[in-house]
Amino acid sequence: MTKTIKNESGIYPTEYKILIAPKAVGEKIGSIIIPDSTKERDQFAQMEGVIVAVSPLAFTYEPKESWNGSGPPKVGDRVLFAKYAGATVKGRDGKEYRIVNDKDLAAVLD
């Protein structure tokens, strides 16, 4: 099930790229507070996120029949992506995003 995601980043991917909001990393583990530098590194080592924007060419290399009836991934889908894929960018909303190639997605999560 997907939810509606509004792209407030001001970033619009081109060619075969998608924009992902990585899963947030918690502030602490138990009673131990995680330093900001560790949170930043860990946040972008995570492989789960939500698609925020998809370029018009992304996922066009496969016919729709090959997607097993679900169609290609779309905005709002939770996805797994390659651990160190793409580039980290900061949106105009102040949040960090990843721009990755469409082929760097490993799975769409329910």
C-alpha cells in the first residue's frame, strides 16, 4: 500500500534516477544518546526509504508485463536500495535525500 508523498525537496530527478527519503535513524538506543555524526553516517548506510520523486525515464526499460502486475515502483512506495548507491543531497526543506539510479533498487516493500 502506498501513501501520497509531496515532494517539498525542490529536487526533481532526471534520466533514470529516483529521489528517496532514507528511513530516519533514532535519537538514542536505550538510554545512550547517538551523536549527530554517527546518526548522519548510519542514516545513509540504511537501505530502506520512501520514493519521493521519479524521473519520467525511470523504469521504462522493462515492459509493464514484467512487473508481475504491480507496475513499476512509484512515489510513496517503501523500497530497499543499494547501500552506498547514488548521491546524498540536501533539499530546500532542509532534509537529506538520496538520488539513485532506478536499477539500484533491490525491492519494493509492502
